[in-house]
Amino acid sequence: MIVLLMFSFTIHAQKVTSQYPFQNQALSFEERVSDLVSRLTLKEKIALMQNNSDSIPRLGIPAYNWWNECLHGVARDGIATVFPQAIGLASMWDLKLMNEIGDAVSTEARAKHEEHIRNGERNIYQGLTFWTPNINIFRDPRWGRGQETYGEDPFLTSKTGVAFVKGLEGNDPKYFKVIATAKHFAVHSGSEYNRHTFNAVVSKQDLFDTYLPAFESLVKEGKVYSIMGAYNSVDGVPACANAFLLDTMLRKKWGFKGYVVSDCGAITDIYRGHKYASSEADASALAVKAGCDLTCGSEYVSLEEAVNKGLITEAQINTSVSRLLLALFKLGTFDDKASVAYKNIPYSENNSPAHNALSKEASLKSIVLLQNRKGTLPLNASSIKTIAVVGPFANETSVLRGNYNGDAANPITFLNGIKTIAGDKVSIITNDFIHVPDNDYANETNEKDSIALLVKDCAAADVVIFCGGLSPGVEGEEGPIVKKGFFHGDRTTLDLPDVQQDALKALKASGKKVILVLTNGSALALNWENENLDGIIETWYPGQNGGAALADILFGKYNPAGRLPVTFYKSEKDLPAFEDYNMHGRTYRYLKGKPLYPFGYGLSYSTFEYKNILLSKNIANQNDSIDVKVTIKNNSAIDGEEVVQVYASADNIPKFRVVKTLLGFDRVFVKANETKTVAIKIAVHSLRQFNEAANEYEVYKGVYSINAGSSSLNIPLSGKLTIK
């Protein structure tokens, strides 16, 4: 028998005294949820299933908005620490740091939320349920939202995503710090213009080998507590009404215990876009029955009509409401501060000096050195009198932020970062002759005159730092239509905008040393630039300390070690059609041609030699783990970091479809002239591939080459592993 205890608490100015079991902290969360659901009317239940949930004063239930974002820092809620964009975080190849960033972000999230509650605020972007991370596979560089992902590889995406989710959700055995949401489930990576109607046709082989593994890892290993359904259909069934994805795979196969939310307006797409349902009520019923518990939108108001028409039962609605309420209980929404340690995080933790330092470290580790002709970098400040810092993004803050961002208190642009580190002894030339409007790269007026002025103004410079690339104003979610190079946020070419190419060629023709500093969220075709420029540095969208981090790398205060999480192709002509979801010819795993820069690539100021590889066993079964020991030497006078990467390929196993696949990695610090042995544990089941005939995963028997090196193409060491 449940003992009823007396509790009293305040919601806004109204004092509510009650004696309901759901308020009894001595009971289990499940018991409390069951009691609360039994006291709700159908209308109240339906209201709780929309992202902007109204309060229920009679029960003391506060209003709650489920929509919040923290892709690379708490977003859309004022000042917060801005870390590098997600694609940049992936290029760190540093899981420990990724976990620390997740922890810092959730600390700021809690600090902000508790401050909002103290002020009686419960609005959008003020809650504790975050629609992050985006773990869709970046299968094609033309996708504008690829910047939000962790790249093209399922293994790297899985490991990076798990580390971030664990940092976000915390390690309290009872309460979540915040709740993370893995999105967009599933098979979504463009295109933007037709995402509300698009049907992704995908083979089971590609579905299970490429598009689902990261979600499975985040559910099983990361314990992510929320999943967001995608806009698109998958093989004819809208993702948010897809029982195979949301029930068979997510809950039955993977054991997911949390709740599912739709992407915003995706329930409407079920009947208006995909024409899969006849009405809003029909679409809402289909979605809830499939397993979509919460709508971002108001479509679920129609669930009352759906119940009256017999399209869904109130018992089925209870299942979804129970999942949502359980999440709120696990966040400590209904419990006191003495019980929930996270509620005591002070607001001073937001945008703290420690988090700023962490953001700087992330920026440094995310930057990738793509080209360094004749050792031009690092620059020698003592021998340089004048530097030109030019280009459209030299003093621009938007390219530091990326999308889904917070507001940095003191963002450091490239120009300001270079000025600070160069000091008074070096003159800085800067100008805005090459100005590229975000809304239309093709309308640069008087381009030839602008370039002529640029070259003339840079005449006295010993070196030119040209800050170019792309911006979040042109690549991103359902972006603007642009006349040349972009379409609704996606790209139609991988080249730099014409005005930038012309400016770089003119500067180089003038005899200057030219360093190209890139901001972008996706791969670029830098063929002429790679052959002709003195240096190329990939910064992505590098966060609030991007300018300071770039300056440290330019002047040798930091030795770069970022690695590409995506393949840089020579041209979009090397790729299949954008809307073809078949993986053949895509990403390093299936590409048989030679890219411009391979997956895993990145240069250093140090020179590393790979000397030896040793496997702890050479014969194994699919349940085994193996230690791969790799010996490397830093053959230089400069301390540096190396990202040791382990790949597998099949010697003669026709069913093994991939050319090669990543099995493990480690970012290690190696002193000058030091030799170090790195141990990387790999799981044999990472070799699994989906066998369509058997309708299950299988690790194919045979001989595999286990290779180690510095990128997916530079893997000089090899050992043999036989799977019995």
C-alpha cells in the first residue's frame, strides 16, 4: 500500500499543496509516473506531448519547453562558451577532450536553466532536453548541414558521439544533468530543398553498415535518452511514423528506454509532404503508434480527434506520456535541490574562464594543416616586418560561430588573434576589398578593381594571410537560394567562390607568399590552391577562440595535429548524384579513386616515422578484442602530437564490401626525437557487415590486414589477423 505524504511547493505565484504519490521522492520514478499519468485528463496528456507543454496548475505541474540546442555550446540563449563547430570537434580525434567539452556544455546548460527557473522563466531554449548531437553520416560534401556532424565515418562518429553524450548527461546514478538527443533518425544527409518530401531509398546493406551504427552505439554504449526522427521517408515510410526504425530497431533490437521526438513540423510532413496519411489526426496517430512520443509542433492536438475516431487508444497515448514524464523525473524536475546536485550549479559557471580555456584547447586541436610548402610555416616573427591579413573573413565573427550557436562574450577574429601575437614589432596590413556578401556570393561588384586594389595594398607584405572559404550564411539548414555555387544551403560545386580563387591567383602572381586560412563546414576542392599556395590551414568554424588558436599555429606556439573527419575530393564530378543514398563511390570506405586529401589526413611541424606494429593475437573470433601496438618516432626537433590510426581491409573476402574501415585511433604526444609505443584496443566485431541473405550482421571469416598509419591512405604498417 502506498503511503501518502504531504508536500508543498510553489509554481509561479500560485501555491499548491497536495498529497499525491507522484510528489513522494521516496517512491521510484516509475511509481511516481504511473500515479501522475492516472490523474491526467486526455487533453492534459496530449498537451504534454507537444514541445511547448502547458502547465497543469491543479497538479502543480510547471510548463516546459522541450526544445533546446547545444551542438557546440549552449545555443540561442545569450552568452555561452562557443566551442568549435561539430565537424571541427570531430577533427580533434580526442575522445577525452570531447567528453570534457560535453561536461562543460551541460554545466552551462544547468547553470542557465536554474537561473531561468529562479526568474520564473520556462521558455524555448531554456530547458534541459537538448536536440544534440547530429550523428548523421556526412556522406556527401554538398550537404550544407554536414557541418553539424562528426564526419563521414560510422566508427569515428560513434566514438565521438558517445563521448559527447556521456559528458552531457552526466554520471549521477539517479538524475540526468541534461538529456541528449541523437538525430536525425535515420538515413538523412541532404538535400535541404526537398527534405519535407524526400524518400531515401537505401539497401539493407547500406542501412546497417553506414546509416544505423552510430545510432546503435549511442543507444547501447552512450545511453542517450532521446532520439529525434528525421523529416525524410526511408524506403517509402516517413521516418517519424516508421515502426521498423522506431520500434523494431530502436526499442526491440537495441533496448532503447528513452523517448522519441519528431523534427519540427515532421508530423505535418507525414500527410502533406509524403502523402502517407490522409489527415493530421491520421498522421499523429501513426507517429505515436510507431513510437514518436513528442512532436516539435502542435500537430498532436489532433490526437483527441484520433482517439474519438478509433485511430489510436488512450492507452497507447499513455505509453508516450509515461516516457516523457519519466524523462522529466530523471532530470529532477519534481525534486528538491537537496536531492539533485545539478540544481546547485551556480550561474557563475556559465562562460567561465575554465570553459574559455577549454574552448581554446578545442580550437587548437581541431585545426588541420593541409599544406605547408617548403616549410613556410610556422612563421618566424623575428624575420617578418609586415603581414597582410586580408580576405572576406579576416575580421568576421560569424565564421567563428557556425550554426546552432550561442553568443560568445569576446570572440577573437583571425585579424585580432594575429595582431595580439605579432606584437608591436610587426606591421599589419588589412582591408576589405574582397567582400563576399553572405546572401549572394555571385554578386561581387567590380571584382577586377577590388582584386587590383588588394594586390596593390599587399605589396609591402612579407606574407599574405588570406582568410576565405565559406560561411554559415550560405551553407546550412534550408539556407538561402544563391545564384552560383549554392542551393537552399547545399552546394552545387566544391570549389571556392570565384572571387576568392581569382584573388588568390592574383596575390600569388604578384610574388607573395600566400597562406590560405579556411572557414567552412564541408570539404572543398582546392586543386590549384594545393599546388600553388605556400600554406593551407583548415579551421572549420573554430569557436570563440578561433583567431587566437590560428595565430598560435601560424607562429609556432602550437604544433597542429588536427585530422580530417571527411574526404576532400578533387571535384564534385568524382561523386555519385547527391540524392543517391547508395554508398558506392562515397567516403574513404568505398572510394577507389584518389582524393585530394584523404580521410584522417593532417600535417604537423614534426615528422613522425612508423616503425613497427604488433598484434596481441593473430587468430581470433568475432567476440574477441585485440591490442594493436604501434611504435612511432618523432624524427624532428619539435615536440608534437600524432593521431595514430588503425584500419582494416580484407585480403580475399568477396563479401567484405568496404575498401578499408577505421577500427581504432589515439592522439598521442611525442617529444622531439622520442620513440613511443602506442597500444590501441580494437574489437573484432567492428569488422562486422550486414549479410542481406541471412538478414543479420556477420564478421566474415578469413584473413584481414590490420594497418596503422597517419591517415586512411598513409598506413605503412601491416599485420595479419585471421578470423575463424
